[in-house]
Amino acid sequence: MPGESKPAALASLGGLPDDVLAHVFDLLDAENLVRLRGVSRTLDQRVRTLGIPLHLTHHPVGHRTLHPPPSRWFPPALLALHGRIGRSLATHKLHALQIGSEWRAPVIPALCLRSGDDPALVLGVGTQLLVHSLPARRMYAPRSATPARTYPLGSDSGWSGSAADIVGIHALPTPNSYIVAHFDGTIQRVELGYGTRSTAHYMHPKGGTSSPANIRALAGCGDSFLAASEGCARLFKARAPWISPSEINLGTGVRAWSAALTESTAYLGVGGGIGTYALSSSGPTKIGKLRGPERGSAAYAVVPGHQVLSAWYDGAARLHDPRAGAVPVLELSDPWSDVALYSAAFVGEYGVAGGGAQHGTVSVWDVRNPGGGWSVFSPAGRGSPVYALAGDGGRVWGVTERRAFVLAFDGSGDVEGGIVTHDGRGARPGTKDVPTGYGRRGGKFKWTVHYGDHAAREVSMGYRHGDRGMSLFETEVPA
């Protein structure tokens, strides 16, 4: 009728206020969120400015060396990178590359991944520090590893050989400054530039070739670091070497196999569990113990995050949620292998990785689908444990007894020199050992020697956990 007002139109999705629309966006996964951009120009703009930033906040990925930092990426580009990482993990599409040359002798190396404006992969190999810089070769991309610069570093105890080997490295907030722990009990702060300069030594009992004072594990967070020996762990402040450290008494003869440190909590992997200690101005206070398997086992690596990831002697990786109690919320293992796990790392949004005690194997699982895991043999790692891993968003850095390597799920291997510069890669041998299957009797992997062109290809072999028979796949050939 003339003069009557028209009824209000039903509100469209694009017309909803931000607080309401945020709840709608929060119900969508990344794929459907991107599809929503094609509905209208209004929704495209709302998804780009509200939906994608909200999704990235609620679904974080732990990038440590991305260029530029994730906070400076265009949200749609960062979401696309996360999507590629997730798909690569699900389909075991990855590049595997050796970093640098093979070391002269087998060692138990230490690994530290330095983040910040000048990131680097820092390795402790015997009594030397090897620093692989990670410069930015292009914008909005992962960085590339370069050849190592070598820094000889002796201990101050007078011991030589394996007793003086580096067992732990912690990167301090000050540029090019590190805490370095030696097996014999020496702990020093060093600055690396054109040479090596030792700037401080810390009060710690000195050991020998075999002594309770020998350092078994080192962990750091910011300006604090934790050194664990038999029966005791000591918490230091890097800026105050003259102050006696706070001590955590583990008990006579109790060995800490691993250690981790956050701003508020210290973790020590001992037989049967992971001791947790709250940090305060008055010193560390034990608040509980995260339990492992019923039978005796030890956590060889502890990685704190939203949940606590650990690698165990019984061959399982475990996730603990301290808010849910002491029992692990998830146990992950490779059904084709019963060897110990020596190392662990988070990768991508839902992925976890564990480094095995034989043949340089790295096992990867999606916590949403534990039965769909798979394992890959790291480059030229036959016979060696994976002693350490470091997660870096869509990459996993690792070390075996003779070399460093990287597994990349971010697609950077499709770009010339995108993971490791050509002069930073290991030499291509004329022959290499290649796994060919699994022997049912005795449960041992079968190997053969490959020659010529196939040996020169920078690929590694892997296998899926859920296959009835072992069916091998190859990693991607890097550009």
C-alpha cells in the first residue's frame, strides 16, 4: 500500500557484525574459508581482513626462520604456505637434503637453531662449532642454508678428546652470543664473529672421562639455561656468571637424559617420566612428573609447546597435556621399528616428528590421524641415530653421527637453491646405500648399493606405517 514501509531485508552473511561473523569463520577450515571468498566481493573482503587473520591466530605454526617473520606476511600468502605444508605432510611430499660436508669422524653432535634477524643452524661437532647461516634469498619465502663457518672451541678443564666434546648449545638474545656446554663440565659464553671470543665461564663442577659432574643435557630459554648432570641440574643466568646457580636435586645416581626450559617451567627427562619444575625468584620447585610407559623407560628428548612432546627409549613419541594430568594423551610409534627414539620436533600445525636410533630414520605423524604416519631415511644416514631435531614451521633440521640434514615440506625445494645453496650441499657420492624393503625374519631392513646416476640423485627413501607390506616411496628431487 502507498505510504507503507517495506519490510527489512534478511541480513546477509557479509552484513553481519564482526563479533558474530568471527564465530562463523571460526567454524570453517582453511579450505572452506578460501572458498567463501568467491561468493561475493563483500565476503572476499571480510574473509581477507577478518577470517584469514583469525584462522592464523587460532591455528599457529611455529616458524622460526621464515623471511620476513610471519607477522609481516600477507595473511592470504601465509595461509597458502600453511596449506601447502599440511598437504605435503599428509602425502609425504618432501625434499631431503644433506647440509654441508660429511664430518671426518662419527660424533654425538649438538644442534641449535637460532632465530631472529640473523638466523643460523649451529652445530657442535666434537670441539668445534659449525655455523650455517640462513640468509634470505627472496621475499616471503623460507631461508636457504649456506656452507658452514668453523670455530674451534676448547674446554678449560685440561681434558681432550671426547671428554671435551660439545654436548649442548643455547643461542642467547644478544646477537652471535651462545652458551656452550662441554661433556667435562665446562660451560662458557662465547661470541662468534671473525673469530671466537670466550666472554664468561660458569660455576660447575668439572668431570673427567666418566664422572657425576659430566654434563648430560643443556636447555635454554632467553637469558636462562639449565645444565643437567647425574643427580643434579643447575639453573643459570647467562648475564650473571658470578652468581651461584639454583640447583634441582634429582637423587643419588639419577641421570637426566634430556632437558627443556620455558620462561615458567623446567623439564627433566629421567627414568620413568619427565619431572616438571615451576620457576620463580626463589628457585625451581617440583610440581609433578609426566608419566611414561609402565615399564622402565626414559625420555631422550623433551619439546615443550601447547602440549609437551617427548621421545622415549621404548620407541614411542608421547604427547602430554599438563592440564589433563600426568598420563600421556597420545602415544605414537612406527610399527615397522622397535628401536628407541632419540629426538623429537613439532612440524606444521598438527605434525610431530621423532628421530630413530638406527639408519637415520625420521618418523612423522599427524596427531589427528596417528595410524597414517610414515618414516623417511635421512640422507646417507644408514646405521646412525638421529641425535637431534629442530622443528621450523614446514621444515625439520637434524643431525646424525656424520652429517646434518633438512627435511622440507614447504615447497622450497622446487626453487633453485631454495633449501640449501648449491655450495652448501654435501658432495654427491658415486655410490650410496639404499633401503629396498623389510625382512620379516628378524625384522631388519634390506639394503643394496646403487651406482651412477641413481646414486647421484638427491633423494631419500621412505615408507608408510599402515601398509601391510613395506612399500617404499622416494622424496622429491630438489631443483
